[in-house]
Amino acid sequence: MSNSSENINFKNTISRRSFLNQTALGIGPLALMSMLSGDASAQEKNGLNSGVIRTPHVTPKVKRIVHLCMAGGPSHLETFDDKPKLKEMHDQPMPESYTKGQQIAQLQGKKLKCFGPQHAFKNFGESGQRICELFPHIGSVADDICIIRSMHTDQINHDPAHLVFNTGSSNAGRPSMGSWLLYGLGQESNDMPGYVVLTSVGRGGQSQPIAARQWQSGFLPSRFQGVQFHASGDPVLYLNRPQGVELAQQRGLIDTVNQLNQQANSFVNDPEIETRIRQYEMAFRMQTSVPQLMDLSGETQDTFDAYGTKGGDGTYASNCLLARRLLEKGVRFVQLYHRGWDHHGNIKGSMDITAKEVDQATAALIKDLKQRGLFEDTLIVFGGEFGRTPMGQGSGRDHHIKGFSMMLSGGAVQGGKSYGNTDELGYNAVEDIVHVRDFHATMLHLFGIDHNRFSYKSQGLDFRLTGVEEAHVIKDILA
């Protein structure tokens, strides 16, 4: 190849950002130092990304989070929000004052009738938390959980509502909350991803698809995105060495590929090349750590009995056990999606099935974390993307965004506490109203981050997980 051709290729390869970084007496590094002044830093420690938060904004209360996402929209009226008045008005016309001019998903323009709770509620624990009788195991940890009954959100269909809960926006392309946490705080484990996602499918209702954009890194570097593990079989495909390839051979291959990537990166300064280098190294280390993760031989029969699984069967219960093991290995954010809560019909029978799929394992996870000393600095979140209507949709309920429930647990929140309320029919959140962005602000606060001071510049704009609207830390629920 001629010198002129090489020059042309070089000109086509080098980016504007690279040019600025390598000229004008180091304008790029100077700008970077300016951006990182205050509480931001991109230092590396022991091969781990240490995050951009150099000093916590507030005292951190938690180190890790497990998000138990009940995908499909569980009914608050058959889980955590007892409404005797709605039961009394069953099959009567829904008062128009509640619904006039309101957004409804599939019931728009149809005759609306009150649909009473399909299962009874009971008092649980010394705190007397009112919980549906379908959840006796969760009821057994009633004094360790905080129930927020006044949630509301913006989007009435599944995928955009999941986006709001995960990214703070219904616009695709924003970073997920797990990615924001990794960007801010880095990851603790050198052998496992900092953000792991597991999914399971229930039998009690429609199973809406879950798209990978729910755990994406958006405009953040892709090394911060969630990594989906398979719930059964090989958790990560193509992770093991090919047959006939020795460890030393693979190590040499990775070293050579990384050297080539580093040479390319010295010219173009592309964060995605840096990500590629990191991921090769992470995959190499995971060849040892992942098989250890999946080896359940050290678990006791009492543990299997508590969760209701032998593990490795792809169920929600199995994923809860795996979540505990991931948290023990230093994974900062574990997200479990259980699909099967979209109960447009036969909600009475469907809830009976779906509740059994999640009740025992959820309580077992809370108890297990307490027993192992992880409860105090772990945040456990249980809930869906929205709730269900107090009006009937045949024998089921439609999507509902004006009021629904979410459960929190862990040492950083007050156990045995009920916070907020919906009205007497369970339609509108009316007391201590909590928007999803308030939850995000509270989550970041527990990790030591002030959501107002935590942003990322993209396309000339400063983006935050909590967006531009006002968000509040829910201080009344914190321990």
C-alpha cells in the first residue's frame, strides 16, 4: 500500500475528538479535567471502573440493589391495597368523577363498573400491615418491608411504562438506572459484571415481552449496560473455551487482540474500544467465576426448601436464589423480571397462580439476606411498571397509572411501614404521592448520590436519571 493510501486511511480513521485531544497543547485533557472537577473522577482501581463519584454527596446507606420486577402490572387491589369500599360497590357504575377525561388503556369509551377485590386481605406482623392473603410468606416478613401505596407513573402501555421505571423516560435510548449506578459508583467485582439481569415466565397471565433496551446503557459507554444471564442451562452462551484450546493459548489470543485494540484506540480514542478491551478481560475471568456461581453443591437442603427450588430450573424462585449468590459475589445491581402479571381476564384465578410463583421465594430472599448479613446494606425493590384499574375488564382489570403499590425492604428503609394512600376506590394516589422519579431520587440518595448533582452531557444537554422535573427523596420511609 502506498504512503498516500495510508494517509487517507489515517485521515478517515481519526475522529474530531481525537484531533482535539492530540493538538492545541492538550485541549482535550484540559477540558476533561475541567469536567471532572468537584465530585467526578474516572480513575481505575485494580482493573475496575471506580465510577465518577469521587466523594459521596451524602452518607451511603446501601451497597447493592435487587429489583424484583413483576412485569405486566400487578394489581395493587389484590396485593397491597385493601379497598373495602370498592368491594361494597362491586358491579355498580364507577363514579364518572373518577374517570372523566382520564387516560385508560383498553376500557376507553366502554361502560365502567366497579370491580371489587377478588381476594381477602389480612393483618400481618406486629405492624399489622394489610396484605392480600395470597401472600402469606411476604406477610411473614411484614415487619421488614415498607409498602408504598401511592405510586403513579406516566405511561399506560407496558414497554414505555417499563422504560419510565428503568430509565426515567419513555424515550428509548436513555440509560437504565443500573447503568447510571455503575457509571456513578463503578463495580465491586473484578470477576462478574456489575449489573446482571435474569428473566422468568409465569403461568398465571399474559407474558408481555421484555426488550433488552430496558437494561441498556443508552448514551453512557456500553460497559455500563446490564448483562443478561440465562435462567437455565449455560447462563452465558459461548463463554467456555472451545474444545482443544488451552488456557495459555486463549490468554495469548486475548492479549494479542487487546494490544491491537489499544493501538487503534491510541489514534481514535473511542470509548467503545476501551469497552471491548474490558469485556474480553471480563469474559476470560468469568470462565472461572460463572461456573462457581452456578455450582449449588454448597447450598443446604434448608435453603432449597426455603426458596422452593433446587435451582437451575429457570423459575422465579431459582432466580431469587441466584440473585443472592450474585449479590454475594459483588454484583451491584441485580434485576429479576418475572413475566405473567398482565391479568386482563380471570384475575381471581390468575392471581392465585402468580402469587404462588413469587411469594415464597421473595420472602426467602429477604430472610436469607438477613441471615447472611447482607440485608442492612442491600435495597430490595418489588413491584411492576403500573397497577390495574378498579373497574372490571370482564373478569380482569385494565392497565392503571394513577395509583399503585410498590414494596421496599432492606436495612436502609423502615420495616413495618405503610406509606401513602389511594382514594377509597383505589383509583388515584391522594396521600404522600410518589412518582417514579421520586423513587429514583431516593434510590440514588441511598447509594450516596444527590440526583441533582449527577448528570451526563450528551448532544449538548445535561441528562439526569430523574429528568428535568422536580423529584423528591422520600425521607419519611428511610431508616
